[in-house]
Amino acid sequence: MNLRIGTLFICLLIFASVISQPVTEIIIPQNSGKEIKYGAIILDKYVPLLNGKNVAIVANQTTIIGKTHLVDSLLILKVNIKKIFFPEHGFRGDKDAGANVKSYKDYKTGITCVSLYGKENKKPKPDDLKDIDVVIFDLQDVGVRFYTYISTLHYVMEACAENNKPLIILDRPNPNGFYVDGPMMEEKYKSFVGMHNVPIVHGMTIGEYAQMINGEGWLANKIQCKLTIVKCDDYTHKDYYQLPVNPSPNLQNMSSIYMYPSMCLFEGTIVSVGRGTNKPFQCFGYPGMPDAPFKFTPKPIKGASSNPLYNGKECSGYDVASYGDIYIKYYKKMYLYWIINSYKTSADKTNFFNTYFMNLCGTDKLKSQIIAGLSEEEIRKTWIADLANFKKVRKKYLLYPDFE
């Protein structure tokens, strides 16, 4: 470690002692410098399967080969793309979280684009697939249960199974695939932000997750989707994969992606995570947060254009933008102290949590534990047995060498 990086790391550990618990030993791996090839770039593995077929593709702005969109690449190769399905945030990836985007024709290609996000649009309808021979799924996930791309995956698999359409998944590395952590989801809290009995951080790629959905019988009536998975080359779950494209408008850099599993829990509370600022998921606070040095004022901007929490109101909080890439990345656990301490110092404990918090957690236990004053270590102990059981199930579906 060079002197500059070492000094920065020590400074952040000192910072951690102010707003966090004492840190445990952290081992920083060396960058191997290897080139990981994601599924889409390995054309010879799947383009022959598309010859003479009517193709639909589940895609967004992350669906790329280098700097070229996969749709454009396949059209150049004379693949007959009949339809584009898109998840939350739209085909171009520029819509707000939760925004209801209607179906339309793509201005560049003229191909019909069908929304898979919204109360009535989560699942491709039989009419959407009637003239389709094969479906391609290529989205960059971030490895977190409440990130809705895996919910879209579930419904696409279910629709393909019900309509006897094969699904080709072009796998991509999981940027949070180097650990597993968090509470397991309970059936009564099942929603679009948590559809399966997995922990918040599941440590699987989209391809591996699809195998688990099939293998565990999670589709309706335990039907099976006919899967072809185009694996990544030279990827392991020990890798820290740098995303070439932001996966959604408010995950703007790798630090926000590493902190997302922990920071997103604030979205079920009175605390803002910086939506409507230039540091979403890299700062947190609310108006009047006690003893908080950082100030920010949310306002409508791209990615939070409608009405961000505390729109136009000055918030006090913490800027943790440097924290994710330097500390959380190597902590390899969810970081609970921020939300625990925010609850402890809040003057409005009655309204601190809302019902969305339980949907994000997949359980009401974490809320009860925080209210009861349990420490992060005490809370984490209650996850041990469930995580051990999940890891045994997870290993059955892994396509790449594990982190353990």
C-alpha cells in the first residue's frame, strides 16, 4: 500500500471511530489486473442460437458490449429482434426509482419497447410473447435482494415457462458477489422488493440466481424455465468487479454500490439517503439531525425529478462518499451502525420507521432489535444459523469459484 492510500485509509478509520463501531481487521487484496469477460461479449456462445429466430430481449442501459448497446450489435449481426422488454428505470436507464414508464417504440431502432415495471406490467403477457421464439435476458444486477432486477428476472422466467419459450441469460459479474449477509426474507413480507427466501446480500450472479429460482421451485406451480446461461470468463466471487455503466440513476459510482445494501434501509425511515443531490447513497440525514456536520438540500434533479424526500429543505447528516470504496468494500458485511445510531439519536422514534422498512428487510425482526437497543454484533448473531443454511443451498447453484 503506498503512503498516500495508507494515510487516507488511516484517516477513514479515525473517521469510523467517530460515527461507527470499532473496526475489525481488514485484509486488502491485491488487484490481479485480469480481464473479466461478461456473457454478452462472448458472441459465439449464443448468436448461433438466434439464427432464424424471432428474438425478444430484456435490456436497459447496462446491456452493452464495450461501448455499444447489445441491441445495436445484434441488429448489425442480422439478428431479428422483434421486441425489447425493460425493467425499472426504463430502457435507457434514466427514469426515477418507482416511475411508471409506459411502453413505446424506441426512437433509434423503431422496435417496440414493453415495460416490465408497474402494478400491471411486471410480467410479459402471452400476447407479448406469441410471435417470439427465444428471449434474451441481459441486465447488470448489484446482488441485493431489494434491487428489483431479480424480481423482473423471476417474472420473465415464469412467463417464458408458461409460454414454452427458452430463455438465454447473458451473465454478468456481481459487484457485491464477494460476501453473503443480512436477514432472510419471510413469506409474509414478500413484495417486488423481495420475492425469495434469501438474505439481503445473496452473493450470486443473475445466472446463478436464475438457477436457484428454477431449482428451488419458486416459479408459480413450480414450473421450470428452459435456461441457457452464457457464463462470464475468468470471474470468481473473490473479485471486485468495476461496473462499466451505472446500473441505475442513483447508483453513480462503486462506492454507492458497495454501500447500497446498508444505506437503502434508510429508505424505510425518516432519513434521506441523498436522493436529489449529487451524492445519492453516499450521504444521509434529515432536517435537524443532532450533532451532524454535513448539510445538503434535496431538490428535483435527473434520477430524482419528481419529489425527493425533504425537497427544498436543508438536511443535517453525514457525508460518507469515501467510505464505501475504502472501508465497506473490505468489511464484507452489511453496516448497521449508521441506522442504529440514527434511531438512537432521533427525537421522533415513533415515526422513525415506516412499513416499507419491513419490506426492505424482509422481516420485522430488525426493526424490533433496533428499537430494543441491540448492538450490531448482537443483531448479527441472530442471522448466523439462517445464513449458514442459505450458503449450503447457494453452493448448489454457483457457476464460479466461491469467495470461501
